[in-house]
Amino acid sequence: MIVELIEKLGLSSYFSGQDVPYSQLSLEQLKNMTILERIQANDWKLEYITLAFTAVFVILFKLGDFYNQWLVTNYLKALKGVFTKNFAQYGVSSDGSLYVKDSSESYSSYATGRANIAKVDLTFRLAPRHNSFVWILETLLSIFTESVQAPTDRVDIVITPSAEYDNFISAIVSKLGMNDFRKFNYYLSLTKTSDSARLPESFVFMSEAAEFQDKTLTEELRQSLKLDTASFLRFIAITDQPTEKPATIPECQPVRRIVVSTKLVTGSDQLAQISKVLNSVFNLVDHLATKKISFKPEALKKIVKTREVEISKIKKIDEEIKAEKLAEEQAKLKKQEQARLRNLSSAEQEKLEKKALEKKQRKAQRKQKLRM
């Protein structure tokens, strides 16, 4: 299209330098031309198009990379108040650096230095704005394939407690995308969903027992949740199970943590609400650590039973895999034995058949004696 436009505007002579195409010039003509004349005679259309395409790609890459970096910086600066209030260190180092850039779409930050909380990891997953082709491809795949998530900007704030408390799963989940949250987070798949009058209508509970959700919804946490909060707060989950479905028994070992997952928003009101939610969650950890929040033995027994069921599923799969491998090995040995027998001479095969017949007869005789 660009080439046709150049020809219509009568600019072909500007790019080629003369009427005769460069490819049709004879060797003698080229020898008689200076370097400048050869440059002017050459058709540079493809090179110009390539340079223009490269320039556009580089500009889009830089713009996308810069915008992602700005999103992360703005988010972390907006939450600085709540983190510096609760933690001795906020950021990846003591010199004030707020984040580590792992790639143009992946950032991470950190906080530590608080009673009852060992650390807080902030993980950023952003849309690949620096690579338009990947961005478009992932968007299209998410439409036609359920296993691919649409590119979004999200932040997972993972709080690791330093104190011991009971293992359980309880979450407050936005109704906007709750099915996807359950699908892509194994620990949420172990819960039951229920509405509650104590929550805004835009949220639901996902927990293993009603007692967990009732006691972990503190008054401070309840007041920090508004109807519109569900548009950017994806979920708050207290869990001891992994995000990915465990394939081995060791992967089922409990690892306590609280996950606050949000969209990477930029509005001051939205970020202020997230700060209130985080402050209430930090205080909730204190309540769990000091046993101010405790649970009945009956509820905890349900947790143990759920974990045992999940472990039994893994054991069953392991046994099936072992049985399949054993069957494959036995089939392989049988084939090898059949191949060995085919290579024996007639006399050797007759001898083996005779031994097999005698063995069969002795076995039949033993069975007959037992019956008598």
C-alpha cells in the first residue's frame, strides 16, 4: 500500500534516482557510476518501510514500558503511608528503592519489620504493553481458550505471618470474576460460596466453614469494604494451601499466608480504600496471632477431613501411575521373552513346552488333592 502511494504521488523517481530500475543496470553502467550515483539509483522502498516499522515498534515498546513503570511507582507511593505506619522497612532496600523490575510486565516489592508478620511480598503482573503483538495475541486467546487469562494489571500482596494459628481457608471475594478466581486459585476451589448481609452486595464469602468467615470479618475490615470496592479489590484470602493444585503430598503441607489481590488502579480514592483494607488485614493477623480470634474444635475437624480427602486423591493418582508403569514393564518383559523364544531352535522350544506342560499337570494334581 505504501509503495502504491509513492508511485501515485510521483515520488518513485525521488527514491530510485532515475527512470531505469537499479536491478536492470548493466555491470558496465554500474562501474561508471560513483558511489553517490549508485545510492541514488538504488530502490530503497523496502528499507524505508523496514526502518519505519522498526521505529514504530521501538516507540511503542518504550511508551508501554514507561507506562507500566509509572503504574507501579504510583501504586507503591500511594500505599507508602499504610506500610511505613506498620513496618520498619518498605521497599526492596534501605536506600528507598521501592521495587525491583524483573521485566516490563513483572515487578516486585517488599515490606518487613512488624510484630506477628514476617514479611509482605508485593507482586505486580501487568499487561504486556511494551509488546503489542503479544498483548493482542493473549487477548484473542483469552476469548477462545479458558486456560488463558486476558492481560490485566493486578497486584498480589502476600502477607506471611510469623506467629502460629490454626490452618483454615476463608476469603472475601468480588462477584466480578469470582468464577475465574476459583478456577485459577486452588485454595479457593476447596471452599463453599455464600452471601452475607454483613458484606456489601458486590462481595461473597468463600470459606471452609461459616465460623471462619464470621470471625475473620472484623468490624474494621467490614467498614473498609464499600459497594464499589469490588471493582478493583479482587479478593482477600486467608489460606494455608497452595495457589497451584498440588501434585505430590509434600506440596499439600500447610503454608499460612493472607493474600490481598487487587487491580493496579491509579485513582486516589481507590488507593485510599486499599490502604484501609490493608491496615485492617494487618490488624487481623494480630488477632489471629494473639488468639483473640479462635475457632471451635468441630470447625477445625472439618479442615483436617478436607486435607485428608485431598491427600487421598493424590495417593490414588500415584497408585494408578505406579500400576500403569508396572503394567508397561510387564508387557515389555513379555515381549522380550516372546522374542527370545522365537530365536530358539525347534528342540529347545519343544523342551520348554514339555516343562510347561509338566508344571501345569503338577498344579492340577495339587488342586485335586486339596479337593479330596
